[in-house]
Amino acid sequence: MRNVSRWFLPLALLVSAVLIGGTGVCFAQNTNSGDIRGTATDSTGAVVPGVTVAVTDLDKGVTRTFVTDGAGLYDTGAIPEDRYQLTFTRDGFRTLVRGPITVTLGIETVNATLQVGQVAQQVVVTTDVPMLQTESGAVEGTFEASTMDELPQVGSQNGGGADWENFIVLMPGADGAPENSSSVSNPGTISSINGNLPFADVLQDGATTTLPMSQNTDVTIFETTAEVKVSATAFSAQFGVGDIIYNQITKSGTNSFHGAGYEFLQNNALNAAPYQFGSGKKVPVLHDNNFGGAVGGPILKNKAFFYFDYDRTIHHGGASTGFSTEPTSAMMSGDFTGAGFPTLYDPTTQTVNPAGGCTYTDGAPASKAGVPCVIRKSFISEYGSNKIPAGMISSIAQAFQKKFPTPNVTGQLTSKGYYQNNYAYQAPSTNPYIKWFGRMDYDVSPSNRLTLAETESNNPGQTVNEGICPFNCYSGDVSRDNASVSDVWTLSTHFINEARLGFTDQLNFFVPQSLGQGWPAKFGLNFAVADVSPGLSVSGFDGNIQAGTNAVYKEMVFDPSDVVTLIKGKHVLHFGGEFLINRADSTAWGNIQAAQIGFGGSYTSQGGGNTTSYDGLSYADFLLGQTQSWGANNTPEYGGRWKTPQMFVQDDWKFKPNLTVNLGVRYEVMTGWSETKGNMTTFDPSVQNYNVSASTVNGIAAGMPALGGMWYGFIGQNGRTTLQKPKYNIVMPRAGFSWQVLPSTVIRGGIGVYTSTWSEDTYGGGLGNAFGSSGSLSDSNTTNGICPIVSLSAGLNTANTQDPGCGGPGFNPLMISQIYNTAPNTPWAKNGTGPGYNQYNTPVPTNYQYSLTVEQEFARDFAASVAYVGNHGTHLNTGPVDINQVPVNKLGQGRSASPYPLFSSMTGSTNNAISNYNALQAVLTKRMSYGLQFSTNYTWSHFLDDMDSSGWGSREGFQNYQNAYDISQNYSNSNFDIRQMFKGEVVYQLPFGKGKMFMNNNLALDEALGGWEISSTFIAQGGNPMGVTTGSNNTSGNLSGSYTQEAILVGNYKTSYTDSTGTYPYHSLHSWFNDTVEAKGQAIGSQPWENPSDYTNQYGTFRRNKIYGPDLTNVNFSLGKSFAIVPDRGINFQFRAEATNILNHPSFGQPGNNQIGNNAPETITGVTIGGRVWEMVGRISF
């Protein structure tokens, strides 16, 4: 722990909550309790008022008494999750006893049909509640500890040997994205469910724990989790903010002492190697030991109870395993004479033609007249071979090269002459965790219950990535705290108040290993602005030389809330609200960057960006020191703030005993992100700007005004004081019904409006950027491959004149010192560069959710349902689109044609994307009986949108687009669109031994054959879609950089692919689809794709995300045996062997290229699920 004083804040909050708990002040929303509701009738169906309902908690010994109202209705309000017995009494009727009833999070319906007779006569019903949902139209799912404990799972996303997030992917309609930082096989709480993009809210015991920066969360310790309820469609107005709600409920103490000791053990000696891809990979190193113990019991019998858990993980394993693409020794010496290498051209002898209209000899069409272009001579013509003379190779590039890893596998030959994925790495790491949890429940009086809960953890880990430390390696000390207190007052049988205060924090301190080690000087780089390793990115190759992340994230969430339950006639009313306060005392992620430099291949191409699909190579640019992009920053900590006051009313109207109507409305305020000292800056189109240079810039004369400049929070131009304009008009009506047509048949449905949060990752662009120093520039947005941004040999104050024609007006004239600004405060401070954009009038992302479900219970323990689930999203985030893109009717006319010609490319969200989701979902469930329980589901769905996004950055997959001004042209299959999914879970207790069908009377046989159990989870689903663009071969002239031009299909991409290594069929690993482009002179349709150089200054026509990747199948398995150590004391021991991917069947990832014109096949080099991994589990319970 970095700061012991952080303990005082949650403690103070808890004490404060106790003091205000009974005041009835209305702040509130969520719940951490169950609820029993029902109607008392006589044998004719007439309602019976005045029935006394005694509700006894069988685990805690606490009894609460309620009375049915004039409509025969009773409602317990918030009660702990436990086993209950209900006793119904009224003069003139026999006493009815129901139970044990298992109450989980949500509402259980327990109706009572009373028979005429004496009170002393009893009717006892011991069956549990039906498997039907009769109180709500919402689409929800519940993961109970009793089931999760028996299912196989290996590893945790939050440290430790088990994690309830592993089961989210089993839900109908749940999936992930396969690219970037997301996961399709196990996305956890970053799942898309039922057409909701990953903008979820995670609660612990009813209080929000979702962090404001990345909208992620620290979930409960698995051993302490009683259940998790997932609300995904048309849920109550009592819940928000978020399209998906995960409500974790923790375990509590009871009247008897109980607990467990457990250990989860993983070792690579038990595991299978991952799929080889011809590399001969070994099994990744893994030594993981998660152990702990829990105990709960009474403090005062029938009154006060405690529960405590200590959990620790010792982890030594492979932080990352994969492939990278590295240069050969010949390439490092400048030798590109081998077969397949493109012809290289010399930028140091180039000729720039400002009038345009250049013609080329490499097959590329002539460039557009009026737009500057470049002509270069080949090294072959100058020096007799396709080799860069040794004297021209940058000494700084040579210094970088000495730190590159040496290829250790063959890899796959590309048609550009080099081998990709020729270095296999398995980097070991350490990732320890220490966690603990405590909870106390105290019944102050029969009408007042107090609950306090606290989860703490610490994670001092090391991130090593490819293992080329100190490069791209950093330490991360992360500590966490989730605390809550709730106070439930039952003021009468018809009036209940529940007050709650939640507090969450996460303190993150990341330090790169290269910090303060003098690496810029060791490399000889003179324009670095900090003493940390520079970052190197060579297109097509792997950037092993990176600084490693420096960052401080101190995130805090305060969540005071209150909810009142009022039972009036046939109405159960809930009303109240909450005041959610988010605080981010943080730095930018990677707030110290000495120099981030990129190389793309434009400067060794004959005509720069006009001919990169024909010649030129990124690694050759690197050797010559011709830098395509540059960025650096050194910014301080900032204090971000964002508040969301909320109110709601929810009426569950018991229209008839078999018909419940749900009506609700929620009101929210979103204040927008602010900063305590005004440390915010972003491009604002309404700010007055000027061309402050001494010459005309892109058509704007020196000294002339132009709209569009930098806005600063500490200045507040035009009255703007926040990143987003506060929203005071967010009203979200919700409605639903549940109609029990027959005792075993329910029809239910719902519709509602829901909003997502403004996480800092997705909506906080510009926060903390006003102070400190920063700057960036990319030539793909300026000269299109004519002049580099800077030479590797340059200094901070060196003009860019290395190549002929460069350094003058319009040809990257700025020195690094002019781009790198320290605490700027003028609208024109970022002129000539590409600052970020954050739309002031940002609308709140909104989803309209709707569903209709038919449920049928049969054969007592079976239930089936069929549901239509729909979702329509509006005002969705559009990701990093370029608001300064050259318009479609001016493509190829250069930066002067952009709407803000004083700037280069500027990315931000225009927040006008939409989405549509329609699904048919079928579920079949059997609860435990005769040793068998299972749940399976099938989903057919189609998810379309303009652009995908997520609250946690890079979890939405790729965000390709083409026309930034008409994002609706991007409307197509979502990254999360999986058409068919079949999933399930099963637990089977073998029928041998004591209490079973066979061999139940022999102690020896019971010890040998009794207590065995097998379980499994499984998934079989289609692939995710992918886009096909021109990638780095963008010839559209939109000046928005790579991957902003779609391809043009002229043939059949479902054909075999041929290169120098052979011919490969469609959907092979070497070539998932044929991406061959037409060569010069070939007839239209002779190859699948038109060459990007043949449609310069125009957009492609191939729709986004039309091609689908490989399917995914996975079976996890567990085999276990339970031993009754001391049967009379309830002491048991269980041993389990669990495995992921028990069949060791590879499910392959997406192709890694997805661009045409790069002369490289669409090769698959990774898997979505690795080799089989075993985990041994031991657990003793009492």
C-alpha cells in the first residue's frame, strides 16, 4: 500500500452513513438485497387482507412480520439473501407454511392460497419457488455461488485462481471483440450483451464500484461472492448508470460458524503447448498459487454476524506469449537485394514538383495536377543494386538495431521480401496479489438492519511485454478499496427506507524501467525531451523499443444513495436517487514520452504516398532516419471531476395476482468532465484563431483570422468551462409486464431507455493537457510522403532540410521545438499540428432496449424460454474520426481543402453513431435433481452499427472508417456481431455412494466411488467480422492517415492465394481470404481487389466488416471428489482437477493484415484460446 491514510476516508464515510442512515433523505437507487412479494387469496381466488406473514431467516434466526393490505398484497422489501420460511396466519384459515425458500438478489414471488379452517391446523409446502420470473419483464441472469463453485474455470482476470467474470461469456447474447485489448473468448465485464456496447456499471452490494477513468472495476473475491446478477435488457428504473448492470452480492455470517480454506494451483508442467504455427513453441512458464481462508459466524446470536476472508496469489508466469516481426542481419545492413523486396528509392536526391501531375515508372498512375508531388531515383539506378550504401545508414538507427531481438523461427515469407512473425517470445513475469474482505451484519432492532462491507487488495506487479527489458517494461503498484454501508429501516409493514453509502478507490503507480537511465543519449537521439527510452514504430515490424508506461491513476468514486419502498394497495412503489461523484487525480496514460517516432515506407517509395503500394519499405525509411510521425509529452497530474445526480420512481403494480405491470422513470444529470485548476485543452471550432506565421498557410494569408483554435479550461473562452456541456434533460422512461397465463407459463416483456457513462478513456480527451509540455505531428496528414517530419540525426532546433525541397512553407517547415509546446495559452499554439477534439455539446449515449419472452416450466425441475431481444442505440461514440479530413468532393486537393487548414489531422468523436440489434434467444434449464443440473442457450442475432466503442479504451476492436463527415456510410456489421452462439454449463454428480442411487450402504465403496462429480462449460459460436481497407496504402487524398480508405472489390476474394511459397486455399491459415490486387495492365476482375493506386483521390466501396473470421469452440472440464472428513460437524474436503480447452482444440484469431495493396497475405498467426491449461483445486469447508 502506498498510503496508509487512505484507510481513514472509507472509515469516515461508513461512520457518516450510519449517522444519516435513518433520516429518509432521498438520494438512491441500487439494492444489495432480495425481496419476497406475493398475494394472499382464498380457495375461490378472492384476495385476503389482514394476513400476518412471518418471514424467518433460517440461517440467521431473525424473524420479520408483515401484514397483507386491502389488496391482499405483502412485500418484505430489502431482506438479506438467505433461506427463509414464510408462515401465513389469519383467523378463520389454516396456517400455511412455505419453505425453505431460497432468496437471491431480486424479487421472489410467494403467493399464498389459504384454506378455510382453524389457525392451529397447518398446511406445509416444502417445494422451492418456481423457476419462472413472475414479477418483471427484464432480461436478467444470476450466477449463484453454489453453481459457480462447481463449474470449471482456470485463472482470474483480477488475480487469483477463480473469478466470476469467467462465466459472463456463457450468457445469451454475450460476446467480445477479437482485436486490440479485447477478448472474444473471455471478455468478462467488458462484454457486449444484447446489443449493448461495453459501457457497464458494476456494483458491490448495491454500491457503484465502476472506476471513472477506464470504466473498469475490481470485482469481489470469488470466495466471498454469494451471487452476481446481470441485468442486460429492459430492467427497472431503480438501476443506472449503464446499459448493463453487474450487481455483486457478498457472503455474510450466520448463526453457526462456517468457512473454508482453499488453494488453486497451476503449473506449466501440467499444460499443453499452444498451437505451433510452425515455430516449435514450448509450454509457457507458469507457476501460480492462489490460496486463502474464510470464516463467518455470529457475534451475537440472532443479532450480529461477521464474515472475513484472506486471499493471496503468488504468481510467476508468462505475461505474454506471441510472435513479433524482426529484421534479418542483411536488412539491418541495408541489403534489400533478395527476391521479393520492393524497389527502393533515394529521398536525398528527390525532386519536388509543387504543381503536381507527376508520372511514375513503377506502374502507379500519375498524381493529381495542382497537388504537390515528388519524384525519386532508385538506388539501383544510382548505386547499381537495391542496397542502401553503408554511409547513408543513420548511426542512430544502427544504435537502435543493436537492441532488437534476433529472429529465432522461420516465420511466413511476405511478398515484400521479408519474413513476418519470425521471432517467438515467452516472457516470464510476476503478478502477486493480496486481498482481504470483511463484512458485518447487525440487526440493531427487529426493524433496523445495518450492513458494513470492505474489500481491499494490493497488486505490485511487473509488466515485461516481449521481455526485451528495460524496453517496454514497467512496474505497476496497484491497490484497491471497495467499501459500503447500508442501513435498512422497516418503519411499518408498508414503509421501508434503505440508505447506502459506497466508496471505491484504485491507486495506480506505473514506472518504466528505462526512466532516468540515459537511453536517449545512449542512442544518440538529440530531440528527446525526457530521460526515458524513446519509442520506435516501424510499420510491418514490431516496436520492441518502447519506453514502458509512466502513469499515476488515483481514482475515487463516492456513491451516497437512498431508496424508499412504499406498499399501497396493489402498488409497490420504490423511489429515491443517488449522487454519484467521480474523482480522477491522475496523469495521462504514458504522461512521459521522450520521443515517439514512426516510419511508414513513404520516403523510399518513388512517389511518396502516391506509390507506397508499389515500392518503398518502412524499414528502409528507418535506416535512412526518415521519420513519418513524431510525438512527445511530459505532463503533470490533474484533478478530473464528474458528477451524476439521479432520481427515480418505480411502480410494480400487482394488477392481478398473476399479472404484474412495471412502470418507472429515471432522471439524471451529467455535469461533464471538469478539472480543479482548469487543466484542460482541446480544439474548439468556435474559438477565434489567426495565422500567426509570416507566410500564407494552406490558403490563409499571414495575420488573417480563421475559426477554430485551442480552448483552455483555465481561460474558458466562449463561456465553456467543462469538456462536455452539462446535461439536465436526461429522462428515461421504462415499462414492463409479467403475466402468468398458467401456473407453468409466463409471458413477459419490457421496454426502456438507458444511458451510458462518460468514461475518461472515451470522453476525457484534453483532460490534463493544458499544463506541462506536449506536441505531435504526422506526415501522412501533411505532405503525404514528400518530406519527413524530422530526421533521426536532427536536434530540437534543427530545420527539416535533409531532403531536397523540404523545410519550406507547406513542406514540414516546423522544428521539434516549435511543435513541442510548454503550457500554451493561445488559440494558435497548436497551429500546424493535430491536436485532439472533444465535442462540447456531446450528447449522452442512449440505448432503447426491448424484449418479449415466453417461459414454460415443466417436469418440476425444467424450464424453457424463448425471447426476442432488441436494442437501438443513438448518439454513440464514433471513436477517433478526423474532423479535419479533406471532404469527399475535394479529395486530393491538399490541406487547404480541409475545414481548418491551419491544422493537420484532428481526431475526436462526433457522437452521432447508431446501432441496431435483433436476436432470438432460447434457454433450457434444469435445476439440481437426481444429481444433474444444466443450463444451455442458443442465440441467433444480428448486430449492426456505424462504429463500435467501449468505456475502457481499445476494448471495442478496430475502429476503421472512411468518410468522417457521414459516419452513416460506415453502417454495417458490428465488431461484436456473432450470428450464432450455442453455450452451456452442466454439473453431474455420479450416482454412487452415500445418499445416491447405487452403492450407498458400504463405507469402503463410498470412500472410493462416492462423492465424484464432473462439470463442464462449453461454447460454439461463429466468427467476428473484420474490415478490409487499403491500410497504410491510403491513396484517397483525405489526409486522415492509414486505414481510412475502404477497398474496392472487383473479383472474388473467396479464391485461393498464390505467392512465392505456394498456393493456399480460401480460409487457410496462410491466407484466410485472397487479398491480391490487380497489377498494372491486368483486366478488371482478374484479381479480387483493385489496386489502391488505381483509384487515387477517391474512396473505396467495400462495406466495413463484411468478411468474418474463424469460428470459436471451447470445452472446459472439471472432475472432482468430495470427502466427508467429519460428517457430524459438517467438515468436508473437495479436490478438483479443472482444465480449460480440455480437447486442446485451437480456435484461431483474426488475420493480422486486413489491408490490400501491401503484397502480404491475410495470415492467421494467433489463437483466441491457447493450449489446454490445468488447475488443481483443494477446498476444505465447515
